Amino acid sequence: ALRKWNPAGYSETVVDNLPYAGNMVFGLNGTLYLTQNGQEQVLNIDVTNGTVSIFKDYVCGNDPCYITIDPEGDIWVRGINRLSQFTPDGVAKPIVVDGEVYPGGRYYWHTSAGIAFDDEGGLWIASYNSKLIRLVPLTSGQPDPEFTMEVIVPGFEATDLDVDPDGNIYAPDMNTRQVFRFKPDGE
């Protein structure tokens, strides 16, 4: 079940029966996007009336699926071997990384883990079994920029990540069972 808590501490059920609910994020328009582990879809949830619909199907694979919103309101989905970008209307948008257009391209995205944007428009990607990656926009502040890829921390087995308001990246490492903080330059 999806529950909502108010400031007084009272809760209410918004949606019942969301098996394997995984990751969620609010879009700029207030829509809640939610993934379910082992499912290949991203759901739309209207939290005012509890309406659930499929936003996109066949984008996640059978691993956990991670989701984030960019400054323009596009929805980014990170599933096993996949990285996708969609408009709030569900239209797929190409992603250009080092001159390659995705979906497609030669890069193998590996097992999925967290994704998050930093304040420079860079997309941080955790590959569960191998590394932390940053897609650096060639022109910061532009909508739908081309990116160049930087492997920031090889050999890091992250299960998720997030970026704080100062641009520091936090990621748990399954190898050491610790949460690490990285500066944007990887230090």
C-alpha cells in the first residue's frame, strides 16, 4: 500500500495493492512515478484520488528499477542494461553520450542501481556491480544536452545514490557495507 502522512502524524492509504513497490519520485507537475521490483513498468499515481495507470511499459527489466526527474521535468528510468528518458507525456527522448545515441549505442549499462541529477545537470548513475558514473553535460544549463561519460569510482558496488544540495554524492558500497560521500570531482 502507498500511504501518505500529514504533519500531525496521521496517515491514510492512497493506493492499496502495490506489490513490490520499489522507487518513486514526484514529477514537476505533482504526478508520482513509481516502479515495482520485478515488473517492467513505471506507474503514474495521482495522489489526490489514488488513480494508478501505466506510464511506460517494458522499460525496467526484472531487476530493481530506479527513477529520477531532470530540471526540465523529464523522467529518467534506470533498469537493467537500460537508461531511458521520457517527457511527462511518455514520449521517449534520445540520450547522446560521447556521440552515441541511446537507447542503443555501444555502452553496456550493467545491473541497475540509483540515479540522481546534480546542480550542474550531470546525471550520476550507480552500476550495482561495477562503478559510479557521471554523465557530464557538454553545455551546462541546456535542456537535453549531449553528455560525456566519466567513470568516477571504479570497483564500487553501489545499490543506490543521491546528491545533496552542495553537490556531494552519497552512495552505499556493498563491498564494505559503508555509505561514502564523494565530492563532484570524485574525491
